[in-house]
Amino acid sequence: MNRMRLFHDHYRAVTVVGNGAYGQIRLVQPIGKPVTELLAMKQINPKKDGDSRPYQLPIPFIRELLVLHQARHPCLVRLEEVVIINDPPRSAEDFGFVMERASMDAATFAGGGVDVNELKRVALDCLSGLAHLHGLGIVHRDVKPANMLIGTDGRCKLCDYGLARFVTPHDANNMSPNVCTLTTRAPEVLVTEEDGGTISYGLPADLWSLGMSLLVMVVPAIVDQIRSVEGTYQFLHDTIGPIEGCPGMMESPPYKRGWRPGPRVHPPLRELLASAMEEEGEVSPVAGVEGLLRGMLRYTPGDRLTAAELLEHGFFKEDPPAVDTLVY
């Protein structure tokens, strides 16, 4: 195995651009390269004052590193190398990994609205990335617009594999329910006990999360409308279909506490999409977008189309075609 290089011998830190649960993201410039060739580096956060725990790498860091090493694909953020900040390393924060840089995330890209041909490019790229991950038996578990990055090459790439797990093709036991944001969390994860424990879910959870992420790109306002588990249930009941059809719903904590769907607050999916999408020429894109999302947003995990099947969906064969690259 090659020896890890010392960061300061090969890179110059430029600026901090983000913070995660266990790491900080910096823009870094390879020494001797122009500023147009900036990369990104994730470095483990320093221990808090008074933390006397022994030196160890966080589990999410190790998971992310394993996935980055094994999953090489144009629609997955690329690992350049692992570096050390001090030699010899004295603590966990002395490690970082350098990755390709992105220009923005999908939420920012869609902030001013997204055209159907742009949505197709995002969907195709993310489905391609997921198909590759799932083919390796990896479930991402945190697909959301903030983890869908627009690369400098104009392609959409999945990132942040700190929650990723290797699973069997259809199911996995002993999985944490504390994954994804509330907006993109799959129903099989939502209906679990709220006081902890482990549950079973697998690759289809990523497809639900992607479907909700694409819906959020088209209708960003729904993020502000989903503030609780019960609010999520009401949204799904109104928009996707009767929540009673969700496996495990009747045994979920809200149902046990007496929660039931109230009068309709949100429009059905097609109306919601139509309110946000403009007709292009004589053809409305709403039916095609709804059809694609319906392939992912099915309550029963086994009923969802796989990433590979969705890549062949008729929506991608309709006009207008997907843009070649995403330009902000």
C-alpha cells in the first residue's frame, strides 16, 4: 500500500465551504496547479474540549472511505487520495481525503426553478450512480438534494457515504432508523419505533429518497411543509396515496397514539407537479415526471422499480431530451 502523502507538501488550503456531522469540507489547491483545478478535502472535526476518548477514526469516515475506494463511477464523487495533516498522525483529525470539487448541490441548482430537460439529466445521473452502488451491494441511506452535487463537468454526482452500508440485494437487518432527512426518508424507515432500535430495509429505500429529492427540486416549498413525522404522513396521504396502504403503518407510533389523516391539505401528485411546471410547447411534461416518480414512490419497497429499471423508463425517451450538462 502506498504511503499517504503529507497534505501541506502537496496542497494549499483555500477556504471552508461546509461542515458535516463528523467532518469539515475545505477547498484545496494542488501546489503548482492553477486555481481552476481546485479540489475538495474532508477533514475530521477536532475533538471537543474535555473529550478524553482515545484516538480513533469515526465509523462514518471509515464507511465513506471504503465506498469511495470501491465505487468508481462518473456519477459518484471521485476520491483523489487520503492525506495526513501531521506526520506522524497524532489524532483522528490528522486524516483527510481529497475529492473532486463540485460547483453546487442540487437544491441550490434548482433554487430558481428546474426545466424538465435539466431534471432528466439529474435523474439519469443519480440513477446511474445508484445502479452502480446497488450493483456492489451498497445502500447509500442519505440521498437528498444536498448530497447530489453538480460537478465542474456539468454532471450530477452522489456524495457523502458516511451512512452507506453493504447489504444483501433486498434486505438488511440491524439497520438504524436515524437516516436521511424527514423529507426524503423512506416509509419503511418512517414507521419504525421512535425510541431507537434497529430495523430491516435495503436498496429500495434509496429509490424512495431519490424520488422525493426530485420532487423537492420541482416543488421546493414542500420542505417547509414537512416538519414532523405526522406532517410527513399527512403529506404522503394527500399527495402519494392513502397512508393506510403503507406496510407497518397501523403499528407505527403515531397510529398507536391515535393519529389519523386529517382533511386534505396538500394536492395530489399530478396537481402538485402541474402547479410548478410549465408546459413546453404543446406537450406537458407533468405526466412523464409523475410516471417516473410513481416508479419510485411506492409504499411497499419490493414494488419500487430498481435503479436499472428506472434508467429505461419511457420518460427519458420523450422530448425534450436530457441536457448534456447542467449549467447554473
